[in-house]
Amino acid sequence: MSKSVVIWDAFIRGYHWLIVIAFVLNYFILEPGETVHQWVGYSAVTLVILRILWGFIGPRRALLSDFFPTPKRIAEHVQHLRRRQLPQRQGHNALGGLLIWLFWLLFLGQGFTGYLLEETDRFFGSSVVENIHEWLAHSLFAGVLVHLVAVIVVSWWGRIQLLRPMLTGKRQIRSEDD
């Protein structure tokens, strides 16, 4: 027997899918340097800032303190993985939290270097800043690939629903996990 438990609020789900859209647009579809590319990039930075703010005022699973990746939390998560028994009521695990912080830094770095390239005279067309901007973009893509593989593998290995809560907000949990 199972029951449904709220894992992600509407803000978290909306943020997640909007940041996915922004990344896909700017990495795969839009031409770098074009006005729409810039606005999508600035929108992504705004989303990250709003998400960080939500991490102070949102519900428990949205709080930065709920998934901050401490060594103790990472070790606990590894133990849960070894036993194939992940906490069913948990939002992000410590390793997921580590990746989130990395994503935020990369998105903010993208926004900053993009701003330098397009809005300042000193760095306009700078090959160094362009290379950093491109490296950050490729690093984000690598992180996305790690994230996707982790969701698939951890969902299977840890016997936990990870995708469904990001779509509906709710996870079906086993009654023995109450």
C-alpha cells in the first residue's frame, strides 16, 4: 500500500522547468550574442536569484538548509545508496544539493561573463571572456548529463520516484516508510 506525499511546491517545479527551457534555448537553439540569447540568459540568472531567495522563505524541502551538502549528509546519502533504501520523503539528497550549488554558480558565471561581453566596452569581444563563457556553458551541459544519468540510476537503484514529483509535486511512498 502507498500514499502520496508532497515533495516539491509549484515554485520549485516551475523554476526547474523554466531553467531547463532557458538552458536548452541558449545552449542548443539561440545564436550566442543575439538579443534574445542575452535576454534568456538574464532570465536564467533572475530565476537562479529567485530560487536562492526561495531557499530562505519557501517550504521545508525548498530551504537551502534542507539540502546543503555537508560531509555528514553526503556520507549518509552514500550509506542509503549502498542499502538501496533512500528516504522516500526527502527532496534533494546531499549529492544532488552539491550539483545544484554547482549549477547556480555556473549559471551566475554565465550571466556575469555574458554581461561583460555584451554590456561593457572593456570586455566586448574579449577572447578570454568568450572562452570562459563557453567553458561555463559546456560545464553546465556536462552537469546536465550527470544530473540526467543520476536521476535515472538513482530512481532505479534507490527505488524512489524522482521524475514524478518534479512533474506533479507528489511522490508515491510505500506504507512501510511512514
